Amino acid sequence: MNLTTLNAISPIDGRYRNKIDELGAYFSEEALIKYRVKIEIEYFIALCQIPLPQLEDFDSKVFKDLRKIYQDFRTEDAIRIKDIESVTNHDVKAVEYFIKEKFDLLKLESYKEFIHFGLTSQDINNTAVPLSLKDAYENIYMPEILRLIEKLSSLSREWSSVSMLAKTHGQPASPTRLGKEVQVFVERIKQQLKLLNEVPFAAKFGGATGNFNAHKVAYPSNDWKAFGTHFVQNVLGLSHSFPTTQIEHYDHLAAFFDGLKRINTIIIDLDRDVWQYISMNYFKQKIKKGEVGSSAMPHKVNPIDFENSEGNLGLANALFEHLSAKLPISRLQRDLTDSTVLRNIGVPLGHTIISIKSTMKGLGKLLLNQEAFDKDLEDNWAVAAEAIQTILRREAYPDPYEALKGLTRTNSKIDQKSIAEFIDTLDVEEHIKEELKAITPHNYTGI
């Protein structure tokens, strides 16, 4: 069976592939292999630049040809590496042998043993994975989340003067403004994004158990810790974790996944609120010609984009939760469980990107139903009671809360007329009564 979007097991590689196809350049098997090749090549170049005695005569003009090995990396190259792996049964060793083949073609046979010199496979994996994640975060995730922030900010400005009845505990509460309620989500996402951007993309680089044992025994006078830090931070643009065991301890990676999870949770909150507003008829949705809302009920236009987003975010968060809980734990100096789960980090990122795009699509369909906002406010004049009793407190009126409670907790309808009649019974000066009568559910919206 040839793999297609119709027979893929995972929906992110099937139904939703067109929404996250660009993630394949960072999290596919081919992408991981390419990043490994890049690390190996850049490491060899860094050794030449120390330089080690045996590499002092290496022509730096050849660096360009070496970098082309990963810059011009093709699917055929990945297939060749997988063929080698079928013999070695070791994925990183297969990369080393592949690069050695390339060295033969470049007439660099005498330098081949400095490929992967002194390293363990985790020096390659624990730099390749965070580098691919960093690139995907900067090139794919950040543009998407910033587009969502800008869309919400635009709606917040557009709806800044739209008064609406707030609902606390699902019941009518002091009025607010729709634009302000949207801005709450903008600020929440921005604050968490700020925290997320402070988490470094950390990488381990130090040999079999993190101590540069092999490097030290071969070249005892070199400062290998300084070399490792320079390579990871200045060449690769990551943060060097030291000391470590054979693997990166993943504490920063766990924090990163927790940060993404918190942002996802905020978007779930947004999705559910907008879904509720649609059910309250505060919003109608743009109708696309030919689109079916329900297979049985022709009148329906379902809020499917927000539901799709919520479902995908739930899947993403479940995986982020496992990743952040599992990765920092390794038996003694290492076990292979981290290698297994790290191959899946693109999955929650995929579900997250799908969700953000779905939320964006849903927001783009919203049509403000001003009549519903106005009716809800008119039907709930009782919310003006808080304002009235607060002004009466200011004026030292006796027991204002109790007086308003008696008015607003009756079963009779509270409207503008009954509020005005109540105000007329108060023993306060006329200008205070006028001040109280000027309060409406539409204008009692705070700052």
C-alpha cells in the first residue's frame, strides 16, 4: 500500500496533512536524519577550527562542499542512510557511514575518522532534536500564534464599544464590553508567550557519559568543555547543558512543553467561550455556499471550527503532559525511553497548529448580532443594582445593599421603570436621583 492522506493512520498525516505539511521539514524521519547530518558536518568543521594537529592542513575552502552535504540533502540521501541502517541497526552510525562515503567522493579519505570523533549518538540526537524544535518554533509556531494574537487584538478594537451582559456562575452579572473580554485572551497568551520565550533550547554535548572522556584521553591539553560550549552555543545557536549524563536532562524541554500546554489551555478557554456566545445567539456565522451544517437539520450552522480546535488542543496537551512528565526521568546515566518519545514531539505541535488555524477560521466567520447583546442587557436591569447601592454607600445611605436586595430578589420583572420607581422612594437629594437614573445596563461597563 502506498501511503496517502486517505490511508494514513494518524489524522495529522491524513485528513489534516495539508494544514501542517510544512512541519515535515522539522519532525519527519527524513528531517531528523538531515539535522543529524548537519550536526556531524558542523562538528567536523569545528574540530578543524580548533585545530587538532591531524586537521591543521585541512583546506577550509572545502567547508563549503561539506556544508552542501546537508544543505542539498535530498530524499534519496535519506533512503541511502536508511539502507545503511538496515545493516548497522543503528541510526546515528548509519549517518556517520553515509558522511564517510561523501568524504570518499571528495577525496578526503584521510580525515574520515574525525567524523563523529569522541562522540556518542546522544551528542548528535540531543543537539539535532532541540535544533529542529527551535527552527519549527521560530518558523512555524510563532507566526501562527502571532497571527492569532493580531486577529484577537483586531476584534478587541472593533468591538471595544459593544456593551454586553457578563455571566458569572452562568448568571447575569455586572455588564462588561465585548472588546475587553477578547483582550483578556490577548493578554493571557502574550504573558505566557513571554515566559515561553525565556526557556532555552538546551542541548547536551559531552561524550558517552557527559565528561568528554574520549576527547580528554586523546587530547588531554585541550579545553573540551569550552569547545563543547562554543560549538553548541555559537555554532548551533542552542544552550549548552553541563554537566549531564549520557543524555540531556530535558528539564528545559519539559518547561517548554508545559508552556505550550498553558497557551493551548488558554485557547481552549477561548474556544469554549466563543462557542457559548454562538449558542447564546451573540454571534451568527458566515455561511459558505454549498456548506452543510448538519446532515439532518438544514437550518444549522455548527461552530465546528471551535470544536475542532478544542478537540485537537486536548490531544496536543495530553501528549505535552506525557512528554514533560517522562523526559526528565532516566534510569541512572541513561535509558532509551527518551529516544522513543522524542520521535513524537512533532505530533502535539501538529495538533496545536491545526487548532490555531481552526480557531482563526472560526473567528473569521463571526458576525456580531447586536440585537442579541442589547436584548440581554434590557432583560437584566437588575445588574444596575450594584451601581445604585455603591453610590448610596458613598452617600452614607443606611443599609443600601439590603434595600437593593429586597428589590432585585423579587419574582416580579425588574426593568427601567421599576428601577426608576425605586429610586424615587429614596431619601436622597434630587441630583443624586438623577445620577442613579442615568445608570443603565448599557453604560455600566467600568473602564
